[in-house]
Amino acid sequence: MVTCLNDALFPNVGKAVVTLLRRLGVDVDFPEAQTCCGQPMVNTGYLDEAVPVVRNFVSAFEGYDHVVTPSGSCAGSARHQHGIVARRSGDPGLERAVAETSPRVLELTEFLVDVLGVTDVGAVFPHRVAYHPTCHSLRMLGAGGGRLLVPDAHRRADVAAGVRRTRDAPGRGARGHRTRGVVMTGTFVGMPAFPTAAKAALADDQLRRNLALATGTIRSKRAAVVGEVDNWEELRLAGAAIKDRTLRHLDEHLLRLEESLGARGAVVHWARDAEEACAIVAEVATAHRATDVVKVKSMATQEIGLNEALAEHGINAWETDLAELIVQLGHDLPSHILVPAIHRNRTEIRDIFAREMGLVGRPAPADLTDEPARLAEAARLHLREKFLAAKVAVSGANFAVAESGTLVVVESEGNGRMCLTLPEVLISVVGIEKVVPTWSDLDVFLRLLPRSSTGERMNPYTSTWSGVTTGDGPQEVHVVLLDNGRTRALADEVGRQALRCIRCSACLNVCPVYERTGGHAYGSVYPGPIGAILNPLLKGVGVDEQTDSLPYASTLCGACFDACPVRIDIPSVLVDLRAQVVDAHRGSSGHRAEAAAMKGAAWALGRGSRLRRLERVAGAGARLLTRRGRTRGPADERPRRHPPGGTPRRRHRRGAAGPAGPRRRPQRGRRPARALHRAGGGLPRHGHPLPPRPGC
Ligand code: SF4
């Protein structure tokens, strides 16, 4: 399979592949009916338009032993996205055809190594070589799991004298230097759509430096501690299975949790949305005449905009997590799930402390420096007064164990332990997806979470509490079980896996988009890859432009899936959400041109014969324009790309002997000749014998 882009723009690549395979003794055919794998439609969410293209693909390649392509993304698309398109079509025949064809689609190096057993094709590089494993090869095709096999190339090549720092790579520098529904925190209200917000963020060099340093550090720590665990993949599978099993019977587990909590003296409240949850917390705090509450870091309370809601009731909510404190004192917005102030550097933090602490409590020391120990000391002294004065604390929970009515908070600073034990009243706002049935289920997540989030083997503080214990800790405990769109997400067949999320933030730290834009561009307390799927799932698509832009805030590289401890297939959910966004806007004026272009592309790529006709027309037009001198410009300075004899498609059409011909299509129902090795096998020129293959 020569990809449509290769065929049109880089035909030498296709030609070289055919030459190589022929030299290895492979019987190569070039089905003329082939057009495109359908990625342009799938990646933009036009799944209906992708159906005829995928149908053409499976028809063109039906019956071949292997479909080989010099493109990781095309092979990845065929293997992982064609199934999504086929299911969307509702045609069982297409689903069967895709299931039969997709596994036989291989990227060239997969075919060489895994099928032919060839690890050295005798390539010589008389120049500097940069090896870039594509994201799709690494992740969609799993090529990253194997050993890198470029055994001799470096000995023959002029090895690059120096290694460029990754951050200096081209393209990495900044350019030019209510109804009753789901409500997210009010602080992000009015944020522009992702492309607009991202553009502004990309122009901030300081932000990008802070992010690159912070995410790079966390990534390295995580990789080191995850690498220590032999059965990490089994743990991931177990975590995903427990969450899926629990979500299937969520109603039963929640009722059991309510019963267990009640039996231990906690008061359970149910909140359908942010408004209800905030009202419950405000009512409890007001009943105790509280004017100040201390807070444990909690995504759920940020999601519902609790601080702003309490302020309307005259209650101050004080964040006690160090990073949250920095955000609060800086009148800022959180930009990371785990490290909300990741966009700030130490100097900025010192300035915020020096300027703001004295306005709301104990001031920072006059000689405060930006040393981490001094900054932490200033925060500790400032917060100590808040802990000792507050009668009411508010927390979230990382997990809620149904069998014993136990809430669990994991943290690193000890501020959570202070909030959970010192005040008289504790109110915990807990998303309904946080429930786990048993303590043995909890065990799996307590092993997955710290390594994935902070890159530690275990959390410094793991606090568990079950209702009220007389004379020990808060004597009044309220638990608010929060929906706020979670049941909507649960109803989404593809997207419900997002409810497995344990908010570790590993997907943020590996995401190339997040690393460059930071979290604010996502316009939500949930940024990064998980935010790109969770926000639309909780709020629904077609509601506002900002939410609809989020599923497109990704390159679909798959790094998030690799890092996710509960195996959320974020790329697949993104594609499905993009399709929902497209469906929600079909026919609307702003999307007509794009939809028409996709329809046109689907028509052209749905049949090889149509594409051929278009190519002929385009070729004639180009020749005409060239003769009239209309195409003068930079393009004329480019080296000629088309090889002598034309593109593989043209050579094939002419029946030319050579790399792309001759034309031959296997008869339906008959297996064609297998990829044949030359009798005797091997590459005589280099003497690398090919392993014998059955049937050869
Ligand atoms: S999606 Fe996965 S990696 Fe991302 S925060 Fe959730 S659990 Fe962590």
C-alpha cells in the first residue's frame, strides 16, 4: 500500500519500498483500486465520510497475505481506527471485512523484522541520520516495545557531532516570541476555545520553560519507579478491570457505600450537580456559624466552584495544599491536576508570598528567598494559623471503599492529615465514580497511583477514615456524593472508560500538546488529555464552543494511553468525541465548507477510479498553468520529486515493468501467492540468510 500522500508528494518512497521488497524476494502487487486509509476523515471526526473510504480499502486489499505500507500512521489507522468506522457504519459485512483485513496491514519495518526476519537490509547512510520513531509506530503499532535494530548504520555513517537538546528542536520555540446541568468551576467561565487560548500560551516563553522543566522531571521520576515493578502491566489491567466491574454495577456499590457510611455515623447527601453540592456544603458550614473553612486539595470541589460559592455565603475557603495556596494567593487558575501551580517558578512564588500572605493572615518573613525550604516554611507558618482556627474542613476523596464506608485521601505534605483530624466538622465531596467495592480492590490503586502521579513508591500520607470515632477527629462527618455529569459519561459507550480515571496526571506529563500550552488553555480544572475527554463527557458536546474544541486538542499520538495506570484509551475516546462534535454541528453555517470538503474527499477516495480521474484532471491543469508561467514562485525552486517514470500509481497504470508493476489482482476466494522469498533465501550481496518460512 503506497499512501495517498506518498503517491502524490513523495513517490520515491513508494518506489524504494517496492524495490526493496522485490530485492528481498517478495512478490509485490500494487492494487490500483487503493486510495487512502481514511485518516483525514477519522482524525477530524467525520466518521460517516470515512465509511466509503474504509470500504474501498478493505475491498482493494482483500485476499492478500500482507498489506505493507511505509507509514506507521496509515498502518495504525487501519489496525485501530477502521474498526471504529466499521462499527459506526452499522454494516456487519464491513465489520467482518475490516476484522479480516486490518490485522494483515503492516508498517514496512514490522514486515521486514516480524515477517521476513530481516534486520539488516544493507542500508548505507553517507550522511547524518536522525532516527525519529513516529508516534504511531511506537504506540499504535507497539514498535516501541521492541529493540531498536539499526545495527550497522552508525558505523557506516557520518555520526552527528553533537546531540541537539530536545527543547531546541525546530518548531519548539514560540512563534514571534443554567439550566440544571453540569457546571464547572466559575473561575474558568468565559475562557476562549482551545485554539485561541493555546496561541496565547505558546507565545509565553517563561511558561514553556517552566512546563518543560517540571513535566520532564516528573516524567523521569515516574519512568524510574514504574520500571521497578515487574508486573506493572498486570497491575494496569487489574486497575482497569476493577473500575469497569464497579462502573457496571455502580448503583449497587453506591447504595452499599451509603449504608456503610451511615452505619458509622456519617451523614450522606446526594448532589445531582454543582449547584446542589455547593448548597449542601454552604448549609452545613453556615449551621456551624463558620466564616472560614480549610480545604484539602480536591478536584471535585474545584470542579463545582465551591470556593466561589462559599464566598457568596460570606465563608472564606482556604486552600492548604502548597500548590493550591500559590494559585489562590496569586489570584490565579490551576493548570495541572497534581501540581496546580506548575506554570510558576520559584521566583514568582516568592513574590506572590511576599505580596499576598500578609493581606489574608500571617505575612511571609521579610527576608524570604526563593529557596524551596524557605518557601515551604513560610507556607507552613501561614497555614498553621488557619488549621488551628477553622471549625470546618472540606475535602474530596481519592477513593471510597463501599464495604466499610471508608474514605481515602493520599497526599504528600501532611496538610490533608491536619484538615482531616483537627476541625470539629468534616465535609467530603466525593465523585460517584470514586467508589471501590473492597479493601483488596483499593490495594491495586494504592500501588498504581503514587508511582504514576508523584513518581514515588508510596505516598507520604495516606489517610483513611470511616464515619465518626468518638473523641478522635471530627465529631460530625458529612459526605456529599456528586454526580455533575458522571451518569451522562457513564451512558456513553466509548467514553465511560474515562470514569476509571484516578487523577494521577501522568497523561498530562507525557502529552506534547500540554507541555507546550500548559493547563489554562483547556479552560477547565481538568486540563491535558483527560480534560480533553472528561469535560465534553461531563458537560455534553454541542453545548459551547470551548468544550467542543477540546477533543481536537490532541495529536492522537497515544502517549497518554501508554502512561495511564488504568488504561484509558484516550485517543479512541477523542476520535469518538470528535465524531459527536461533528454530528452536533452538521448543517450549521460555520461548518458547511469543512463538511463539503470532507464529503468531496470521501467521494474521491471512495473509489480508485475516481481518484485516477481527478489525478488526470489535476495533472492536466498543472501542466497548463506551468506552460502559462502561472506557477512561478518558491515551488519552482524545489528539487524535482517525482522519479523518472512517474508515481507508483502511474507506472502501475501503464503496466510498466519495474517497481510498481506489473498489475495483478488476486482472484476472489483464492489466496494469492504468499510473500515469496527467493529460492535459497537471503540477500546474497550481504550474506544475511532469511529464515525459512512455512509454505515458502
Ligand atoms: S486519564 Fe489516566 S493518566 Fe490521565 S489522570 Fe486519569 S488515570 Fe491518570
